Amino acid sequence: MRVLVTGGAGFIGSHYVRSVLSDRYPAYAGAEVTVYDKLTYAGNLANLAPVSESPRYRFVRGDLVDDALLDEVLPRHDVVVNFAAETHVDRSIRGGHEFVVTNVLGAQALFAACLRAGTERVVHIGTDEVYGSIEQGAWTEDAPLLPNSPYSAAKAGAEMLARAYAVTYGMHISTTRCSNNYGPYQYPEKVIPLFVTNLLDGGKVPLYGDGANVRDWLHVDDHCRGVQLVAEQGEAAQSYNIGGGRELSNLQLTGHLLAALGADWDRVERVEDRKGHDLRYCVDYSKIAGLGYAPQHSFEEGLAETVAWYRANEAWWRPLRSAGLPR
């Protein structure tokens, strides 16, 4: 078994790579893994250090829109898992061009290369943000896609291409739509590692608006187990929601983080709300539950472990903060 993981040096992709190379997924035991990553600011080879000496690991630095390199690397891989994406909503609002290039054109280039290589199975990693915002209930996979940010619009575009390649060419491409991830190795522009590292540094944390926006929180390990189930059992041209089953408003999340770091509310700085800020996300993940999925990490335990990891790994996050987080 040979697996190509695009974006495998990022937060979620590297967790998946470490899991495969640690033989945590029995069906892929002994699998060889090629990581294909452009190493943008959010890609970090330190994320792969725990498995970098494995004889089953190979790294290729490359861009998804590099057709020649994809044609060189892709052949003889049985499975492709596409984590590669620009993901930060705030950055997409300030400028959406690179999001379209990577998330749409990059996905198309990858699917086309997989078609040329005859890749047996492709899993494309998406996001629940493609649905837009939901006031009540939870989205099922047949809900309309109504993205509200340049980031989520680009991710929706990639999903449409995945479906088109599956239907038009008969490729075995499945898509996942995850809720908000958290866990170790997450780049500190995202809310949980940003708040944790700010508080560890004695600084304040920025809370958007009134903090009423609600998200479902998913531990990265649960997410990757869901991705693996789709890689093994997912149907072509189908999408699968992957949720954590724990909804929290940003205000509630801030309270959990303050308590975990022993900080008071005077460390919170209210800031202007994000443009077009979706009020609530919530996914129904009963479809993937039919494949055997259930979240295994409670939010309280997962958050405590995540905070402990950032406390113990300042050598990982300090250089990122010192270099300046992208705006």
C-alpha cells in the first residue's frame, strides 16, 4: 500500500501521516507514505519529525498546480488524500486570490493528475463551512452549499470539481466535511492555539464581537480516524460530514481556555467582528457513523491535553510567533 498525502506537513495532514506511519489504522499497516507539500507558512517539517526517520516515509516539496511534478510523483500510489489548502478565513477576506489558486485550481490539477495516473482512490478533505450558517438543527450531506467567505467558496468549488471528476470520468473520489479542528501542532493563527499561546505569554486574547458565534469542536485525531474510514469504505461522488458533537459559542470557548490557563476575563480584549461572520455551524454525522465513526475525545479531555502540549512544546510554537503570524 502506497499513500500520497498532499498538505501532509500541515496541522491535520501531519496528524494523519503520523497515524498511518505509526500503524494506528490496521487496514494501512505497513503502508508507505509520500508527503507532498508546498511548505507555505503553515506547513512545517517539524510536524513530521516524529516519523521522519521511518523507512516508509518520503517527502516531496511541491505545488499542487505543478503538473509535471505531480505526473512524476503520483504513479504507483494506491490512495491520494488531499489535505492541501489555504484555510484561514480572515486571510481569505483580506485577499482571496491564493485561496482560489490552491483550493480550486490546485484541486483540479490534482484530480486531473490522479486521472492520468490511474489512482484507485482519492479522498478530498473539505469543511463544514461550505454549508454557510444554520440557525437550528444540523446539516446533512444533501443540504445546499451556501458558502459565505472566499475561503469556504473556494472549498465548495473544489468539492464540485471532485464530484465532476467522479461522475464524468468514473474516478473513485470521496469528500469529507469536518467541523472545527483542534489539537497539537495547530498553527497559532487559529483560535485555540492563538489564545493558548497568548495566555502563556501573559498577553490578551481577541474575542470577536459578542462571542455568540457557535462552532462544533472536533479533535484532530477523531477527524483523521473519520478520514481513514472514508479512505477505506467511502463511496465515489459522496460526501461525509465529520463532527465532534460538542457545540460551543466563542464566549463559552473563551471561558474554557481562560480556566485551563488560570486566567481571568480581564485578559480578554473585545475586537470588531469578522466580516460576514457565520453565526452557527453544526453537522449531522450519522452517515459516517454508519461506517463505524464516533468521536472518542471529549472536549474537556482533548482541550486539557492540547493545552498541556503547547505548555510542553514552546520550542515548536515560539519560532512561529517570533517570525510574526500572517495577517
